[in-house]
Amino acid sequence: DSREPQHSSSTEPEAPASGRTLWHGRFGEPPSDALMAFTESLSFDQRLWPDDIAGSRAHVRGLARTGIISDLERDQVIDALDVVAGELDGGRFVFAPSDEDIHTAVERRVTELAGPAGAKLHTGRSRNDQVATDLRLWCKRELRLIAERVIALQQVLLDRADAAGQIYLPGYTHLQRAQPVLLAHHLLAHGWSLGRQVERIFDALVRIDVSPLGAGALAGSSLPLDPDATAADLGFARRFENSLDAGGSRDHVAEALFVLTLIGLDLARIGEEWVLWTTDEFGFARLDDGYATGSSMLPQKKNPDIAELARGKGGRLIGDLTGFLATMKGLPLSYNRDYQEDKEPLFDAVDQVRRALGAITGMISTATFVPERMQAAADAEASSATDLAELLVQRGMPFRDSHSIVGALVRESLRGERSLRALVLEHPALGPDAAMLVAPGVSVTRRITAGGAGPIPVAVQLERFRASVAALRARI
Ligand code: ARG
């Protein structure tokens, strides 16, 4: 029974055994401890095991299809791969000190289990095309999951925007109050940006969805392999076009890191905003207890740690991206061991972005908005200055002149003797109709153009956003 553990040394002297590297044949001495400690990647590439098993299944089926191994040998290896998958999944897999990486570990164990058939698994394959295949499979799965989570955050923004109705708050430029905007408009601004990141994930996936299997170490093979067939077997859209490029490029990893970083930076912006909104000074929102933290010393504190960490992780994600770009720079064709450095930044970026998305989504969905504070801040009289200037334009005045008149009135009102409203009322070019524009809640209703911040265009925008989220979801 090929499922029973078996020691390859008793049946096949050349098969890798525990304690040996995959490449021991060329070497008279065993590897030094220092070499193994420095070059191993098992400590971080273990998580590739489902993809490594999938890649090996496809490879061994391909070997059998072209007659390089028998159907019986194929079945023995597939059975062994099933056992190994079960052991890894159940946490029962015993790693050997010579397991440099997950690829070595799986092959060693398959050979222990399947004997001579197991020793044929790596025929026509190199760890160079193997690891490239594994990582592309991993990226396809994980980036889709990230896209799903981004869409879940978009949905929360949409739900909260829907429920926000006519609530408005100041819109800012330079973090100075500029013009009032509907809260829905503000929330959807982040939603649209996140939607572009989902589109970028789909774009990146087009280039990620290419099988490198069959490229060998760098140049292909003398054996009758069929890279198109293994690509199809693994669910890739197509195979590599050039074997040097297949194992010797990682621009798709850099692209994935870039998209992840952009998502992280969107979350960092949202985080910064919520740090401000939850201060006593702004007071625009209150966090749910489950999404805030306390102070070890100051009993009264309620801190927005999720928002702050979302902001802080932006730096780390930029580091993951730029660090790996620096690793890639100037590497000659094709595979270089430097590429092993692709995994930790990529895994870190995916982990951090996934957790940040979960936390920020929960924080926003459970927080309470404080419309009174938002609207009081937005109802500062000067917020309607542009509306006043535009009213004069509608009465035939050149905008540069009306801008100057209203600017002077604002300056006058800031002296504190008379309100802007009073000054507007008595100004010969303005008067009572103009004074009505200074009243609370009026300004935001004046933003009527397509894509603008007022109730009329925002109602349209909400429906367009809803449709765009549904379209992204349908593409997952
Ligand atoms: N652990 C290696 C990596 O991540 C696998 C490929 C090793 N290839 C080699 N020629 N040493 O890149």
C-alpha cells in the first residue's frame, strides 16, 4: 500500500532521505549549520503548502500523460501527496532539519511514502518553476480574498451613506473648512477609491494568472512536457511564453505589493480622518466600545487605536513594496536566490491589509455619527461665501469682482462686530435673497451639478455606486 510510510533508503538508494538536501549528490560534505540557518525559507514559506501540493499533482499528472512515468507511478505519487496534504493540514507533518523549504519537505515526504515513484516527482521540474507556480497560485487566491474584503468595506460605506440621508458636515481643503458636503458624499469618496483598488486587483490578476510550470530551472526540458496542459490543469489562464522570463521575473509580485499598498494607504487616510472625527475637538463620531481601546493609566480615555494603526501600517506597507523593488533591481536573468525575498513582504502585506480591512470595516459599521456636531461645524456663516459670490454671478457680475466683494464682507465679519448675514442683508448688491443663503443647512443644497456634494447629485451617485459595487462583486 503506497499510503504506508516507507523508507526510501531501503528501496531506492538515490532517493532523497531525511537529513539530505535535494542537491547532496554534487557535494562531498554536508551543508554547514550556518548555511542552512541563513538560506532556509521553510520558516515562512510553509503556508505555500496547498499550492505546492496542487502544483505537484498537476506536474505528476502531466508526466504520466506524456508517458514519462506510468499511470501506476502517478497514482502512487498522488496518493502520497494526499497523505502529505493531510499531515500538513492536520499539523502532524514532521519536518526534517534538511528541509530547506516547503518544496523540499513535501518531496522528501512523498519519497518516503511512495519510494521509487516518489523519487520521480521532480522529473523535468526545478524549484525555480515550482516556487514561481506556487506563489502565483497563492496570489490568485489571496488577492481575490482581499478584493472580497475591500468590497465588504465598500458595502458598509454604502449602507452608512444610504442611512445618512441629508446629514452634512464641512468639506475640507488644506484641512480648513471649505464648503459643506453631505456625509453620504464624503463616505462614498472613499468607496470610489477602494473600488479602483479592486479594479487594480483584477488587472494585476490578468498578469498573475500565467503558469510558469514547465520552464524548468531556466530553459525548458529535453523531456516531452506539456506546459499548456499543466497550465490548464492548474486553472491558469495561460502558460509562460519564455522560460527565462517565467522563473526569472517577479514584477507581478511587485504589482501585487503596489495594489496592497494603495489599499493600505486608503485605509490610512480613513484612519487619519477617524482619529480627528473622534476627538472632543471635532466630535463628529463616537466609536463602539468593541472597536476602541482604553488607557492603562487614564481611566477616562477611549482611544481610536484601529484608526491609528491603519494609519501607521501605511508606512510598513510602503516598506514592503519599496524593499522588494530594491531586491529586484539589477538582478540578471533568470532565477536568483534573491527572489526568495519576495515572500515575506508579500505575505506581510496581505496579512496586514486583510486584518486592517476587517478592523476598519467593523469600526465604521458600528460607530455612531454625531450629526449635530457635524452640522454645527458646517453651518459657520463663512461656509456659504462661495454661494454668495455665485449668486452675484447669476445676477451678471464677473466672478472675480463678486469674489472680492464677498471676501471683504467675510473679513469685516471676522472683526466680530456684525455677522456675515447682517452685512449681506445691507449690502446693495446682495440683500434679503442673498442673506437666506447664509442660513444653516442651505449651502449644501446649492451643490446641484453631476457628481457634486448636494442632495440631488448624491441621490444619483448612490445608485451609481450601488451598481458599481454589484459589478465588482459579480467579477469576483
Ligand atoms: N526557497 C526557494 C525560493 O523561495 C526555492 C527556489 C530555490 N531554488 C534554487 N535554485 N535554490 O526561491
